[in-house]
Amino acid sequence: MFILKNEIQFDTAHYLSGYEGKCSNIHGHRYRLVVELSSDTLQASGQCRGMVADFSDVKKAMRAIAEQYDHKLLIEDNEDGRAVAEALSNVPNQFAIVMVPYRPTAEEMSRDIYYQMKNAGYPVYSVELYETPTNSCKYFE
């Protein structure tokens, strides 16, 4: 089994609807995204002969996904989240808000990124998303 591993970082803020505690405030993280691809075999011909996938192609796909979140505010698309987004839309500076169909936790985000990579055609083994240098969630099937 071959495991290919690639990582990038991005900055994102999020709002955790219904959370009680200091993380109930809008706050941000320097996320570290680690994606692992796996394959029993290597490509037999063409540009990527002898590879699971081209590292630069994998990184490009990861950056495209991260760009959806980078320097943006993630808010769950529910009644509470829509109210927060509406309130922020009245602030003079425009906020880059992304409404997501889940509570934007490291767990939900890692699963979402896993499926985005899989849908892009990569043989994803796992996605690990670090919210802080010591706290992460690893999603795999």
C-alpha cells in the first residue's frame, strides 16, 4: 500500500451556533490541512507513471478547496446562522461569509473536504484538519 501525504494551511473564522463557552464568539484559526491518498498500485503509464498521483496536482486541488474557506467566515445555514449573517451584512466593511449546511467544526469540515477530494477523483485515504497545533480531527472511511 502506498500512502501519499500532502498539507497546506489556511486561515478561517467560524461561528458555532448553539455553542456555550468562550468559543461561542466568532473566532478564527490557522488551519493545517493534511490529506492522505492511498493505492495498492502505481500508475503504469503516462506523465504520472510510477506515482499514486502528482504531488503538484494534489496540492492544486487542496488549494482550490481551501480557497473556499480562506479568510472567510463560516456560518451554519440555520435560523441562528442566518440571523448572524444578516446582522454582519449591515456592517460597513463587507465580510466574506460562507454559509455551510453543517456546524463548521473541525469534524464536519474534515468530512466535507474528504468528499470534495474524493469527488475530484483522488483515492483519498484520510483528511486531517488541525484547528490548532495540538487539536485536530482525522476523517476516513
